[in-house]
Amino acid sequence: MKMLLIYPRWSKLERQTEFHLPPHGPVVFAATLPPEVEVEFVDENLEAVDFAASADLVALSVMLSCQLPRAFEIARRFREQGRTVIFGGIAVMLHAEEVALHADAVFLGEAEGRMAAVIDDFQAGRLKPVYDYMNNHPDIRLVGTARRDLLKRELYNYRGVQMLDLVHASRGCKFDCFPCCTGYLGGKKFRPRPVDQVIAEMEAIENNRLFIVDNSLAQDRQWLKELFTAMIPLKKKWVSHPILDDPEILKLAADAGAWYVYQAVFDTSDTIRDRIRRLKEHGIGIEGTIILGTDDQDEDAIKRLVDFLMEVELDVAEFTIMTPFPHSPIRAQLEREGRILSNNWLDYSADKVVFQPKRMSPEKLQEMFYYAWDTFYAGGGYALRMGELFKTVMRREMDDGTYRRYNPRTRRGFRTAGTTA
């Protein structure tokens, strides 16, 4: 049977340079399908959906709330043709009841070990409206190597620069931070994949540049030691969310190829200052993830925060407006307090105000969002600063003989061996 797997388009963060990483959820899902399913993948951010395409089953993989309106439109057009449409992904789990109104079937939870039964139901004409595995996580050892063969490689480069491939080494998160939905989606228990399976998947990725998309690399010290030690011979260069702030772990991360980290910066404390300093001492760059609009922030606090980011010489900063996504701790609080202003999911893009801030008006918070971007990047835009980070990784790749450039003729990367900086 044939499946058309679609990743709907979505609006990128205002003020940020537009680039596209290969989506992770769809190719992880595709790896759970039985071998008799022939899959065609379409990333609508970079290519058009062919509504006349031949497919027995249309699957929509939806990561973000702001993708949902477009996903619903795609589903409507296929269902009007009599096609069967199934939804899955993070945003589907967060908006399950609403999504069910637009789908023939909804899959909730992690798909490993479960899709063969779903496909059997479809082929037998008994597809269920909901497959709910939200509180029943599969054995983490069932997580296999993602189907990156489905990706059209020529689409994922920026001005000839090869983008990062996404991979995950664990699921679940014990921290349950206030703006995050991971505790609801993947559970509040840390579930690491066996290190040998993670290394096998990384080795199978042709790209030398990876984004380890785990919610946090700060949950299990011993597992991190084993993982980073095993990664060193791969000579990969990688990006991640926060790494455990521990001297031995940071040294191992650097030796394993840590390129830069996404580091949340909520305040101007010495704790944050020292963490940034230690990352820099290990040669690890920092892209700050900065949430604006928390209850302790007023206009002056945001200005002080931006000054602090420039003072500590953050490499890159990504400013977002606090967004109360369904099933996050902050959503529950703002609902209790009657502070949700909009449930238009198109506006849940982290660059629009959809709630009533505590210490300023919605209009002022929107203004401060623009202020933060424009002030931090007054000396050079996001693309220029990100370009500096890419120059760093290219120099490191040249030093160890792993540098790859994009070849437009073969539509693949090629290695320039034996090159030195």
C-alpha cells in the first residue's frame, strides 16, 4: 500500500532568518511502519502538496500548534476526494479533540511497535477514530533509525551550507519546566535509548552536523558519560539543548564535538553568567533561548536582560514571546487566572502575544519583543551571527578532515579530505 506523509507548512519566527532543518517527527514515524508500506514524504515548507497524488492513506505529521490550521485545510481537501486521513505528532497530542473533527483517525502517543496493527485495521476497513497510547510508552529499545532516506537532501541547505540532521538519544523529561509540554507528551521520567543504538544511528547519518533534539542533556550523568565517550570517535559536530553543567561532562561533550547549545536564559543571575562562561571555556558556543513576558518581567527587566546578553557576549539569541501551549504548566495557570486572550492557533507561533501579561500591556510586550531583536542584533543580524558559528564548525571540520560542502550537481554533500584551516 502507498502512504502520502505530509508535514504542513508553518510561519517562521518573525525577525529570524528563514532556514529549514529536515523535520524529525515524520522520519521517526516512518521508521515504525511495516515494510510493505511505500511512503512518499512531502515537506510543505519547501515543496507543494500534490492533491492528485496516488496514495491509499494520507498521513499528516504535525509538530506545532501553528501548523494545525493548514493541516486541517490539507485534510479537508483530501477527504473531499474520499481519501482516508490520519493525524499524528506533537500538536495532535496537544489538541486531540479538535484534531479528531478533521480526521478519519488520530494517533496519540509514540508509534514504535504499534503501526502494523493500525495499518492492518486500515486495510481491513476497520480503522478506529482514535488510537490512544498517551500513557503507555513503548520499550525505548524499539526506537529505530529514522527513515532519512525519505528526505530530499537538495532542499535542506542554506546558501550552499549543509543544514543539520536531527537525532534523539532519549525521551521524557524529569524537569517539567513551566512553558514546556514535554512532561505531558513524553512523560516526566527520563527514558534514555541504549548508547549503542544511538551511536549506530549517528554513524548511519552521512551528514557530519547533527542536532541532538533531546529536551535536556542534563538528566543522567552516567549515561551522558557513556554517550559522549562513545561519540568521540565519530567526529560529528553537534548542537543540543542544555548540557549538564559539570566539568567532566562539559569536557567530554567538547571532545565529542559539541558545537553550540541552546541555553535558556531567564534572568541576569551569576548562575547564568557562570554557566555561559564555562561553556565558552570549553569552546562550546551558545544560542540563548530567551522567553519574554514572564510574570516577573516588566519593560525595564526586559531591557536589562538584553543588556546582560550583550555583556556576556552570547553568540546568538532567539527571542520568543511566552506562549501558553495546551497541557503546559503555564497554560493551566493562565487559564485559572482568566488571562488567555486568543486560541487562534496561527498566533501560537511564539512571536505574538496571546495572553495578558502581568506587568505590561499586550501591546507593550509585543513592542519589547521587537526591541529585544533589534537591540541585540544592532551590530549585525541573526544571519551574520549564525554565519560566525558556521565558520567555527567549518574550521573544526577542516582540522579533522571531515569538512563537507554541498554539491549542487549530485545534490549531496562531498568531503574535502586532508584540508587544514
